[in-house]
Amino acid sequence: MQQTYTWQAEENGVFTLYLDGKPVLSASASAQEADTGNVADSREAEHTEVRAGEDGLTLVYTCRHGLTLTESLRVTGDGAIAQCTLSRQDGTAVRCRSMTPLIAHGKGDEPYLWRDLGARMLLVPYDNDMWMRYETVALRAGRRSYDVTVLLKEDTREGLLIGAMDFDVWKNAVACPGMDARILEARCGQGASDEGSHDYNPHGVLEGREVHSSRFRIAYGPDWRALLEVYADALGAERRPRMWDQGVPFGFNSYAGLAMTLNAQNFGDSCTFVRDRLMPGGFENHGETYLNLDGGWQRVAEEDRLRIRDDLHSHGQKAGIYDAPFACFWPLDREIPMMPGHTFSEIVLRNDRGEPLPRIDRAVPYDVTHPLWLEWTEKKARQFIDWGYDYLKIDFLSHAGMEGVHYDPEIRTGRQALAYGYRVLEELYDEKKIGRPFFLSLSIAPLFPYGYGNARRFSCDAFGLSEDVEYVLNAQTYSWWTGGRLYQFNDPDHIVLQRSFCMLRDSTEGEARARYTSAVIAGSVMLLSEDYSRPGTRERTERIAGNAAVNAVARSGVVFRPVDAAGGSACPVFTARIGGGTYVALFAWKERPETVTVDLERAGLPEGVYEDLWTGMRTETADGRLQWTLDGTDAVLLKALCEGTTV
């Protein structure tokens, strides 16, 4: 049934959004001049002009201090959009670093979600660095979600989404202010940048005859999961993700397994093991695998890297490499490679006192608007392409978005700089220019701006223990909706099946199976990472990565959807439709045995017999429930046999 959103202007600078005649929220707007601190607030306007249009309203508020605040309120078929503009009444330029196009609250008891003490707010992290995670939490002063949130009821799934639509100028957030926890503010600028976005400098100032906020989308519905999917679809309609038509990449990445012990011998042996032992068992896609050098690849001599590349290509395999184009890990007085006479000090980002920004995650941000940075980045790209690489993992991308003083004075905010840096990389690694398929994988990176890579890792580093399983599933629970919409692939990080360089013990067989399954349900990049010289590692890898039925699910590229929210942890149940069939993934990550119970109606699952693709064991539903007992950390990947379909 078609729903109808409408806006209505009220007295005292308030406007209300209605859905089918019932209020969804009421709101006001404000913006602040950067230099004077003067505020234009719709609730304190001296005069209001209402202009009606076919798709909504424009409210022009004449405010004190010679300021005008304009609120543009539009409706779409499945939501509404709000945006504010600050200007001066005399037509001179205005300077602004803080805008709030929505200061939203409930109107009466419709919907009661606004007043429900059990309602939860989804907190979306700015990026995936420093083991950030998603949470659903009670409303409280100071809560902040970057760019988008959903106010939801976990039992009924009812939800209200507020999410930004623009990411090239402002940092955005939806936050509970200090004056009332039952208010949600859609913020642009200073109220959206802090430690969570790794900022120590104030948000940049925008200047012009008119300064526009980001657009924010609002939508209300019976299922918060559907709201996030529709939101992502709306974003994807405005900017398509970087597309990849070569299928889900299967392969190996050096970092977790080999780290700084990486050399030509152990990397070459890993490539051979994947080719000779794993690919014949179905660990491949279109007969191809990707073998990627991660950080520390410079330890492998160029002649060895080119020899390994030639060997890979002669056997139908692909070669990958690594770069951190936005973050400087070197001493600042060190000479820039391929740039004789120039040091890193020349191209790092500085504050308004001319000092380099502090190291975040051990690295100083580069100023991506500096001509020397651009020249060096172009040289590196030409080198990677000339070396014949097919895949590039790019890391520590959040650094380009930090606030500072840029070489190009037209770049005033961190988001402008980040978007500029992304566009540079997009052009340098354009497949049409390169003349062959080329995969771009974003590792540590903000969620927004979106679409500049074929894949984005949706978590921070994840290895092979139960805690890693839960951590990856937390990202799957709350950001599954970005896969196939904002990015073609949500990267679940490279898959450790026995032991990474930083693990204190080997994983159990159940942990390994759960970790592999957590990657399969992401519908994404399937890269193993291991030291195959360790006893038992090859045998375990063959057992787990050689399961043809499980690999067929991964190869489909279908993203599994969570059945429920899970506070600050992860949902243990995910479902998907693949090739007309129904699939269910069940997880446990505790040391003790655990029975996972699924309500069939709530999960949208059919009754009947289900078979585990890992073990071949079967179970039959009873009393409207599906149950499976797992002995400690483990996973099952179930297929509904009642439908008789295949992947």
C-alpha cells in the first residue's frame, strides 16, 4: 500500500512530518555564524514565509542579526528530506561551521516510539578503525551516531530513520543533545566531529552567499531493517558503487598469517598451496584466486615480486598489493620515495598554527590537496599498474578526512578533502584507463563518502578466535545493508582458520568454522591468511575452505540479513534467499554449549527439514521453531530442504 508523507508548517518555527495523516516527528532548525557566534533559529524567527510546492514546503525564517534561515522540506515516495540554508539579508557572504537542519522530537503520542523508554537508538561509527563497533542503546544525552541512525523497538521492529544524503562537504551526525534525551538533532559540522571522527582541530568553515547543510532523509516503518535497505537504495540511486563483474574474489592475503615475517619464499609457498590444494576443492571463482601482498611487501625484492606475479598469471591467478595513500607512518624528515629532494614533512596536514597534526593510529595525515602528494600518488599508481597487479588494498583512509588547514584554500573541511582524495584514486585506478579489471579494496575507511571502492571492510582487523567471530558478526548485524548497495562487497577481513601473528593460541575447529561462515554470509571477499608452515594448518584449511557447498553460497555474493538487533553485540541468526532457496546461518561464540532457537514466523522461514552444509546433519522444525545446539564457538549453515532448490 502506497504511503503518503506530507509536511506542515506550524507556529513558533516548528514544522511537522505526517505519514498518512499521522505525525511522525516535529522539528525546528538552526545554524550558527562562525565568527560572531550569532545563531539563526527557526523558533526565534522574527518573520516566517511559507512557500508551498508540488513536492513539499520551503520555509523562510527572517532571524535576528541580519540572518535568514531557509528550510527546504521535500517528500518522496518512501520518505521525506530536510535541508537548511544560512544566508545574510544584505546579500553579503556568510561563514558557518555548524548547521542543524532537524531538531526533531515526537508530536503527541504518534508514534509512541518517541516516548517509549524501551526504544533504542542505533549508533553507527564514523569508520571501522580502533575496533569501533555498532550498538543499539537507550536514548541519553550525548549519544551520537555518525551520518545515520534508526530509533527502533527491538520487539516489534518498528523504526524511524534519520540519515544524511550528502557526504562531500560536512561531517554529519544524529545526536541526543544535552537539554532533552528525547530529541534527535541532525547535525552538520562542529556538532558532528570529535574523537569519534579522529578530529582534534575544529570542523572547517564554509563561506558563501548561501551555505547549505547536508540533506537528511526521514522515514518511518514497521521494520527498521527495511528502512536501512531503502535508505541505502536511495543513496545508491544517486551514486552507484564501483562495480565489479568478475565475481566474489577468493584467495589469500599475507598480513594476518605472515605479517612482518613476509618474504618471497613463504608468500610463494602460500600461492602454490592455494593453487594446488584449495582451488581443485572449489576454493575459487571462475577458476581464479587472488594472492595479495599486504603491508611490508617492500621486504620482498622487486625481482622476486615480478617473478611471483608471472608465476601467478601463468596459472590463471591474480596478484594484489597494498598501499596507505592518506597516512604517513614515516619520520617526517625522511625523503619521499621517487621524489628526490622532498621530505614527508612537506605533504602532511597541519593545524592553523602550522604544526603537523598528531599521529592517529601511528600515522600523520597527508594533505591530499598538496601537489607533491598528487605527483607521488600518481607515480605509485603507475608503478602498481606497470608491475601488473590486479588488486589493491588501500588502508588508513580516514586520515584524509581529518580537519586541518589544506594547501588548496578551496578545500575547507575534512570531508571535502577526503572526497577529493577518493576522486583522485578513482581516476588513477579507472579500469578503462588501466585496460583490465582492477579491484579496489578499502580497508580502514569511513563508511561515507561511499562507493569509491569495490569493497569496504565493515569491521576493524578480525582474526580467528571467538571474540573475532562475534566482532565480525556485530558489523554484519548492523551494516549488512551497505553490501551490494553502497559498496558491491562488505569485506569481512581476511579469514584466519588456525593462528594469526597476534593470536595467543590456535583457534579451535569450531572457531575456524564459525570464522569462515561469518565471511561466507557477508557475500563478499573470501581471502584466507595463514602461515602454512605451521603444523596442521594446511590440513585444517583444506577441510574448511574445501567445502564445495559452503563455497557455492559464498560465491553467490548474497548478503545475509540479521533476524534481530542485538544491543552492542551480534545477532546469532542470519537468513538469505539464494537461487530460490532459503538459507540460515546460526552462530554461537561462548565456551559452553548453547542452543540457538529461531522463531520461524519472526525470521520469515518455512517449516520443514533443514540440512547443515558443513556436516550434512539434518533437523526438522517443531512448534514453529528451528533449534540447533552448538558445543562452544561454532556455526552451522542450514539449507531448507523443503523447497528442493540449489545454489
